[in-house]
Amino acid sequence: MQEQSSGEELFATRNMDLHILDHRLRVTSISKNGLVNFTHPLIKLIFLRNRTRCKFFSLTETPENYTVVLDEEGFKELRPSEHLQVESSIWLPLNVVSNGNASSSSQAVGVTKIAKSVIAPLAQQHVSVFMLSTYQTDFILVKEKDLSVVVSTLEEEFNIYKEEGGESVPVHCQDVSNGLHKNGREAIQPTVHPVLIPKNQFCVMSLDPDTLPSIATTLIDVLFYSSSPKEDPQSSPSQECVKFFSFSLIDGYISLVMDTEAQRQFPADLLFTSSSGELWRMVRIGGQPLGFDECGIVAQISQPLADSDISAYYISTFSFDHALVPEEDIVSVTDMLQHQRNEPATS
Amino acid sequence: MSGSKPDILWSPHHPDRYVICDSELGLYRIGPVGSAEAKAGTLPLSEETAATLLAINSDTPYMKCVAWYPKHEPECLLAVGQANGRVVLTSLGQSHNSACKELVGKEFVPKHARQCNTLAWNPVDSNLLAAGLDKHRADFSVLIWDISSKLSPETSVAAEKIRLSSVDLDSSTVVTKPLYELGQNDACLSLCWLLRDPKLLLAGMHRNLAIFDLRNTSQKTFVNTKAIQGVTVDPHFHDRVASFFEGQVAIWDLRKFEKPVLTLTEQPKPLTKVAWCPTRTGLLATLTRDSNIIRLYDMQHTPTPIGDETEPTIIERSVQPCESQIGSFAWHPSSQNRMVVVSATNRVMTDFTVFERISLAWSSTTSLMWACGRHLYECVEDSAEGVESMIEKDIATKMRERAQSRYGHDTVQVWRNHLLAGGKDAQLKSLWHDLFYILSVSHMKQCAEDMELKLQGNVQSVVYSGIKNIVKTTSGTTESRRCWIGSDRQTDVLRYHSEERCLALRLCGWISRGTDTDVENFLRSLEQEHEWERAAAVALFNLDIRRAIQILNKGAMAEKGDLNLNVVAMALSGYTDEKSSLWREMCSSLRLQLKNPYLCIMFAFLTSEPGAYDGVLYESSVAVRDRVAFACMFLNDAQLPRYIDRLTLEMKEAGNLEGILLTGLTKDGVDLMESYVDRTGDVQTASFCMLKGSPGEVLKDPRVQCWIENYRNLLDAWRFWHKRAEFDIHRGKLDPSSKPLAQVFVSCNFCGKSISYSCSTIPHQGRGFSQYGVSGSPTKSKVTSCPGCRKPLPRCALCLMNMGTPVSNCQGTGKSDEKVDLTRENKLAQFNNWFTWCHNCRHGGHAGHMLSWFRDHTECPVSACTCKCMQLDTTGNLVPSDSS
């Protein structure tokens, strides 16, 4: 039995927990043309929860490809194919839990809350992160080999726990590795990537897993049959709408990110979101595929947003990163990003 | 209850209504099957009850959980938690109720939509409704809504910083401001208000159980655990809480909340519901997925969780209310141990009452008691004296009565013991007569061992070993053919003689001494007892028809005599030995119609061929002793042992005490007695009977020892301590080996030697306690010091005299009791001098002084001592229930 006070002062130093979740993840990409080869495993992973032991599944459709992030159980379902690209690392999801601390003055949600405490320090230590925001929470994926650096970097700020078989075990630096091995490449100044801000409005939503069967046909339609021939990704003008749809089923929780056009195809009363019903705009980061080794990309975006206390969701995919910001803040965000690109040296 | 999985809720106030919720809400009324039969559409729930569907509500889709408003008014108000986290108030079949109307349709909307997992109404402040939600980022997961809160947003003081777009606050029925927000950054899976304080809310959060206090919401008490589902507080024991995780139930005590007080055995399938029985303390019902049984855990004996040292005992059992798989169940709020069960599919309902385990207690005085649920039944033997009871009294009652009438203690006229036993039991009568004959024969032999010396082996053992063994050794048998007495007609009946046969006849009681075959004494005694038929039969078997006729005539003329005996006498007088006579023919067929067995065997004897007397020998209503005596007279050496063996076996199997005549007090006799005890439970008779046996193997038999010990225990249980003592004395006389050795010694405080032992070591005297004024006259001897070291014995705490000094005068006896017999008074006086002391404080003194002290006091007589000596003795306050 523990008595806990959520009074700010008492736990001012460390009122945040960082959980290293019990999933070992692979980041893969399925090409648009090769999707037909993977419909069976994808349908199984999405709809037949009881038939698979996969506990972490995320599928994001972008104009370029389908990014599938899934745990090793789920990965077994995907047969190797020329259409399947697999990032070689094992990724571990991190999750920040604030200890019921309501004192934070910021009303912002998403990566903004962890920009300074997690993302910036990791960027400084040259740890590459893969972000996955859902309706429920934000997952920070790091490579398994970087874990010791992550722990030693974040130990100052967080109580770190590793989840093993449903138990949270406290983790300290020495548990992870004997010595601190730093990622090199100190001097490299992060590249400032071009951004793209499409016009469509997005919503972040959730769904009762029990009602998933009732939207199955719509979901299949949106996921697999959306790219009609007329909408060739290469030809779509950059300032127009960009196809983006994300579905994730993680530990039994469903999260959906879709534009308003896709949302209209779903029954109105089944999907739910925040009572404020806010809409989001997307900022796509990267002109060329970003790869998995470069670090500081998320920090580049999240830091200025945090400075301005603007909420943001952030979804990395195989090729590009995507930030979602509130619709009402898009103007200031655009200004800020343009400013950043005009003065790259100061960032 | 998600999707198709149903749940049941009983109305908190209508004992006959419940709601089933699956995709919709259905209100049912339960009633007896007869009255409901008239209406169509009733669903049978059990053999006696049926349910009628009263109303359906399908206004609220995506229901996740439902809770019934706990107060009387409005009576059918339900809160429904939905998949998107909204809580809607709804109602069933209450259209006219205005109080309800105001609330129905009211919605409580969380800031961020996510599943509502659980709902709980505050049992006291029923305006408060707690909702447990899934986790959403940094939002709160436990929201407490005030259902009476004014709907307009402006009245909600200090509106929180919710950025509400105007999209959904269209209607005035939506409340978005909870009264309390708890459990930030967490998920809530189950909730219950604590009954010990309605301001406390217990919540099963993600990986911890937390207690929130509404008076100080910044504080919470929590314990990390996985067992966070289905938290429920025991309605009978407000500090006890159950929760579960997958297949395991954890029981918590809120006063010792660090870890579960116990965890129940894990089930292979995940649990779906755990509920305390509201009508019975400590009964927990659990249900697992895909199961058709409900497991019950009875935790009656675990009221306090005093750590590990008191390992609680739980009785686990399962009940199967119906064939199909169970979706959910709900205990009836008031009807004892009753529940309604709904199947996992098709909404098949079953009304089911868990049958209580029955506990039974049987007192040593025949009354029987059993408890079932809240009922206590007592079964007492009908002891109406005057009425001739149809049913025989219970053996325990009989034994008690017999113990009081000193049954078994008449060691001189042993046969009289059957009179002490009430004189009604034929078997006991036979038994005690057998023992009487055995004892008198053996006694006689000890005195005059003249011709019996010829018998092989130990005389006594032969006598004790029963007729079966006596006839086995028969030798030198002579046969004789005699005339009918008083007639010169020769009989063709062969009669056999031998010493063994003669001894057997004596044991049967037919003849009294020597080889004299005269039965006249026996006949006279039978006549005295008005056993006319038996006497006539004995006379006839001794070939004295005239005497037999004479006896029958006498019987017919006697008071209340049966005149038919004259008719029998007449028939008897017509006896002819001609084989083909009409007399013979008629007698042999009509004899079977005679009711009296002795009359029957008389004619059987007369009409049968010589040597073939089955009609006599196998007439089971004739006393065994008479049949055996008959056999000894008329069966030859080959037939006799065969017949006796057969009869012995029959008696042993039936446990018939008459068979003791045949078996004697041998191992065979113990076998027979064993089946008698098995049949009747009469350890009393068994004990007394076997004590009469010659000391030796019979008494050593473990069965005999068992009967004796049981009889002693029985006497103790009846608090017949004096009877027990008497029995032990009696036993000690007959079986000296049973006398217990001294177990308690009084040792000297100074030298540590036993004061009685040390005197016995003094060679010239074998002194016992008698010297210490314990026995004999007070003036006889005074030893007040240890014989070993000559130091004084301790002093009596009351009279302050050294022990060994006799009690001066018996203060207890009043003047009126002066005529009490002196022996008894003497004995008491002796006991008054006895040493006694408390094992706890070690103070003591003369027994008489102590007894009178503790009659009025509870504390030790030594002034500084606060020991409650008498209360330490559990039997000290009991009073013997026999009076001697």
C-alpha cells in the first residue's frame, strides 16, 4: 500500500515514468503494387484478434506505400517478398506516463508534452527515434541497440521501468550495458528537411474493438481500395490533398487517423473522439525518403511547437514523417516552419 | 456485457424484478409458474418460477456497463455506460414517473471519448455516479458525475479549461463537467464504493488498486497488483474486497492492504464475474468464460486477516444451474442464496437457489440437530411416558435409563439385570439368564469338582466356551428308548445321554444339578410365570403327555387363561403312534395354523418320524435355549454338532443375543456381540456382558476394549460421572488389568520426592496417602511433613494448617442433613482432606476448603493472587447429571 500525493512539490524532480514496453517491433513497408500479396495476413491481423498473438500492429497508408509496424508474432505472418521491405533493426516502444500530475500548465497534448524531456535529449545523443502517436498515447520507438544510451540519457528525468510479462521492473543504466557507449557523429548538423502541408483535415479517433466487425467492410474499402487509378500519387499536386490513413491495434486499443473525407464513409456514431471534436492538419516532413539512421528530425519539429505550446501528434512512416497539428494553429506553424527553413543555421 | 455477452441486474427494491442487458435492456418480472401460466409469453425459469417480460429499452446502443439507481425513487432508473465513454440515464417502463422523467435521457460526456468500463452509484449519496473509463493520454479515467447537477453550462462554477467547440452541446441534457476527476493518466477497469465510508471509492486501475477519498482528491492509497478487475466489497464485512485477474481471485482486507489476504485457486479460463452473496456471509460466487458451472467459495471462518499464521479455510464447491454455458449470474438481493443465471447465448434464464451445506450434530442424549441456511432443526425423541409408544425408544435413551437403574451391576442374581434393563427385551432376558447359568454352573464346579474332573481341559473355560464347544467334545453317549410316562406304551423315540449333553441342558436351564434329568423344578417355575405352552412342550419332550395335558388344563383355568388350551389338551390326549391314523394326518397339517410356536412344535414332535425333528429345530420363534435343549436330547452325535454349528452361525449373523448360549464368552461370542452392537449400538450390554467373561483373551479383544471405552465416554458425555466411576470400579473387580496406574504424585517442595512414593520405599511400611489424613479416622495418624526430608508439607491456603492435618469440621453439612448415612459422609470427609491445587498459580489446600471457597469466589484464595483458578478448569463448572 502506498500513499501518494499528487502535490507538485513532492515529486517535482521525477514525476514522470518511462516504460519500456514488452514488445519487440519490426518496421516494414509494403509497396502499393504488392499489397495484393499481403491482404490475407493484414486482414487477419486487423480483424481476427483471437487468431493471432500479435499485440502491436500499426498500418499506415501514404501515397508511397503501406508502413506496417508490428511485433515479432505479427511479423511471422508476413511472407518475405520483393514487395516487402523490412528495416533490419528491432525497435522497442517507449511510453511516458506522468504520475497523475495535473499541475502541468500546458494543455497541449501529444509529442509536445515530451518534446523537451524525451525527444530533444535523445536527439542530442544521436538516437534515432520512430514516432507513433495514437488516439490513446504516443509511442517512441527506439532501436534495441540504442537502449543503453536511451536509459542513460533519460535516467535523470524519468523513473524507467521495463515491462516483462505484465510486471514493471525498474531499470537502471548499469542493468542495460556495462559502459556508456555513445553514438558518434557529434559534429553533424541536422539537415533541415523540406515540409509539405496538404489541405485535407484529419481526425484522430478511436473505436470500441467489439464494434470493429461492424465497420469491417468500410475499413477494408478505405484501406485497400482507396487509391483509384485516377489518383496517381506522383501526379497529385503537392499543395492539394495527400492520402494518409493510419490504423493501429495496440494492446487491444484501436486508433484511427484519417481525413474528413474518409471519415464520412464510416457510420457517425461508431467512431469516437474527444468531445471537442477538434480537427488536425498535417505537416509532412522530408522530400526524399528519410531512412532510419538520421536523428533529430522529430526534435526539429516538436521543439518549436513545444515552445509555442501547440499540441501535435507525430506519425513516422517508412519514408517520411508526419506531424499533426490543430487546424487553428496551422498558420502559426507554417510561419514557424518557413522561418526555420529560411534560417537553417540558427536551429 | 459487451456485444452479445449478457448481464443481469436485480432491482434493488423490487424482489421480483430484474434487468437483462445485452444489446438492449429487458425488464422482467419473476413469479410463480402457476400464476404466470395464464399469460402468454412467460418464460419458465425453474419448476416453480417463470418470468414475464415487462419492458424493453433499446435506446442506448453500444452499452458497456449498466448500474441500477440504488434508491427507491425513481425506482427504475438505470445508468448505462457506452463504448464512447458517455453515461446515459435511462429507464424502463416508467413513462408516467415525473421524477424520473427529469433525469432520463441525461448524458454525461467525458472530455475524450473512450470506453466506459464500469459504473457505480454511491450507496448513500445517490446523486453521485462514478464512471471508470479507459486510458486516454493524460486525461482522467475516473469521473464522478452529479446527476442532479444543473444542466446549463453557466451554472457549473469555475468551468474547467475545456476547449469545447460548439458541436455537441446542442441539447440541454448533456453534462460535461464531472464533480470529481480522478486517476489521471491511467485506465479504470472496475469500481466500487466502500461501504465503510461513502466518501471512499475503490478503483481497479491499470495494474493497481486505488482508494480515492473524495474529501482529499489529491491523495490516494494504492497497491500494485494485476488483480484489478471486478472489485467488489463484501456486503457483510466491509473491509473485505474481492478482485480478479484472468483466472485468479484475490481477497483483500482494506485494513491490511499491502497484499491480498488470500488468493483462490486459479482457474484455467479467465473469470468473468465475481460476486459476494448478499444474503449469506462470506460466500463468493465466481464464473469463468465458457463454463456451465458457478464456483462458490465459503469463507466462513476467515473473519480476521491476522497474517500468515491463521491460514484461512475455504470450502470450495461448484453448482451447475443449467445445462448451457453461463453468460452471467446475479444473486437475488434478499431471497436466500438465490440467483438468476442467464445463458451465454439466446438469453435463456434460470432461477436457481444454491442449496446450503447441511451441518448435523447429534447429542449424546438422542436429540439431533441440523442447520440448513438460516434454519435450525431439532429432532427430539418423543418421551411421552403414559402412551404406549409405537416406536421403540432410541438405544441411547434406553442406555441412559438403564445406566440410571444400575443395569449390569447386579453381580449376584445376574439374571435380574434384564429386569433392571426394563424387563421387556427378550434377548436381554435370554442373555442374562445364559450368563446366570454359566456363572452358577462354573461356580458350582469350583466348589464340588467331583465328576466334572472327568471333563477334559480347564473346567471353567469349557463352561464359558458355550454349548457349541461342549457338544463338540461329546463322548460316551448312550441312547435309551423310554416309555411314555404314565403309560406302558413304548415310544420309538431315541433319547441320548452324556455328561456333556447334561451340562448343556443345565446351561439351557432345563435341569438344575447333577445328571438328574428331572425337569420338574423347571416346569414349576414356568408355571409360575404362566408360560403354559412352553411348560407343556418341555413336559412333552420329557415324554410326559399327562403332565403336559395337566399343565394346559391349568393354563386354561388360570386367570386370563386361554380356554383354547383345553382344546389343545384334548387334541394332545388323542395321540396315537399309528403311522396312518387320521389324528396324525390332521395334526401334522393343522398344527401350522396354531399361533403359539410351542403348541406348534408339540404336534410337530408327535407327528414327526424319529430322528427327523426339523419342525421343532427350525421353528425360529421358539427360544434358542429350548431348541438347543431339545436337540441335546434327541439328536445323535452326528446331527447335534451340525445343528448347533448351523444355529450358531445364524445367531452370529443376526447378532441375536440368545446365541451367547451357544458361543459362550469366547471369540465367537465377541463376533456375535459385534454384530449385535453393529445392529443396535448397545455398547452398554456388550461391555457388561463381556466383563463377565473369564479374564483373558475375550477382554483383551480390541473390540471389547472399544465397547468398554465407548461406554465410558458415553457416560462421561452424559455427565454420569458417578456412574462412570461405579462402572470403573465394577470393571476393576472383574478385570484387574484395567485399573489405571497412579498418574499424579504429590512431591515435596523441598526434596522433590513423591511423598507417597518415598513412604513406600520405607521397608517396614507400605503406607499410602492414608497417613495424610486422607483416609481413615482423623485421629488415626497425622503426617504433616515429608517422609523423605522431614520438612513440613505446604499449608492449606484457607485454614493455614499444614497439609496432612485433617479438616477440623465439615462445615458444609447443615443440621437437617444429619441423618444422611454415615458412610457417605465419611467418604466425603475423606475427600475433604485431599490435596488439591491450581495448576496455574500453584496455590491450593484441602479439597473441602477449596470447594467451599470456589462456591462463592472465582479468584484464588491467596490474597495477592488474581488467578481465576476455577474458570481455568473447563469441566469445573459442569455439574454431574446423575445423582449419587
